[in-house]
Amino acid sequence: MSFLSLIKRYKVAVIVISVVILMSVVGLVLLISILPRGQHIKSDKAISIARKKFGCDKILWIECTHDTADFIKAAHAEEKLRFGDYAYCIVGEKAGEELFIIVPADKDEYKNLYLATWPFDYSFTQIVEKFIELGASYDGEKFDKYPSLISLNDNEDMIKRESEYYCDVTGVNSDEFYARLDVKAIFSARWEIDYRSYNCIVAQENGELKAYVRVS
């Protein structure tokens, strides 16, 4: 076999391999484009469902949390309902009354939504008032537009980690703080006034609603 023939065959082999690789890449891209993008509904879909199903005039709050979280278990008590991996917790308002709604985030389960028992002894509005007392400029209209202004933390490790930031105002360490929570969840919010940042958490401890704030 001549040297020129070897070079020619080498070039052909390179071209064939390049075409195969290109076709594989194109095929992979096309496959990805037709696969479903995620298995969970979005928050706006969950809000729309809650409005239509229960006739809410406003949506005050929404949070997506794991279906095994203490907050979810406390809300649905012993009801055996299907959730999937995650669920949206929604507080809506109808004729001035708060409704606590749980909407499974799983696309195959989201129709199994229901009215749940609010696990706190205080309404969501009362929780909001604790933030307002410390300077948060929140109102019903703002929540209806931005229902994620206040976030929920119901993971033990994350609660303890977050509470470490407030140790000087809670007066206890993270383990003691977690132990005295009636419901193993805390609400948090952040806002700014005159170029100062306010970080705040609200929790129910021994039957009392308490708020802690750090200013920086």
C-alpha cells in the first residue's frame, strides 16, 4: 500500500468518524428538546389552581416544600393523600377569611389539592403583622402580586443554621432555639429602609409568636 493511499484512507476515516459524532450530537440535542422539562408544576400554575378551585380573592403566600417536611405533616395530620416529592403551601383569602391550601407539585398529583389545617396558633396575617411591627412595608396588595415575599424554612439543619445568625437576639444557641419551636418551621423576610438591610425571622415558641431582627 502506497503512502498516498494510506493518507487518503486516513482522511476518509476521519471524515466518517466526524460525521458520526456530529449526527450523535444532533440526535442528542433533538432528544433533549422533546423530553419533558421537569416533572413539577410551576408556582403560578399552583396559584391558578387554588384560585379556581377555592375561589380565593387574593393569594397571600406560597411556598414549595418537601412532602415529608414537618410543616406538611402537621398540616394534613393523618390524612393519607398522595403528594409526589414536593407540595405547594398556599394561603389564600376569600371573603376576608384565610384558607390554607396544599397543592402537590408533581404533575401527576397536582389535582389532589385540598384545604389543610394551618399548623400555627396564629394566622398568616398575624405572622405578617410581626414583620410589619419591625418595619416591613408589606400589605395585602403587595402580597397578592408577590406571594413569596415571606419564605418558610422547615428543614431542621437549615433552621438551626439560620438561627445561628440570630443567637444574640434569641438569647439561645441553635439547638435550644429549635427545641422550643411549637411547629418546626420559621418564617423569614428581608427588606431595606434608608440603605439599611433588615433580616427577620418569626416563629411560634411555647404558644407565643416571636420575631427577631438583625440590622446591617
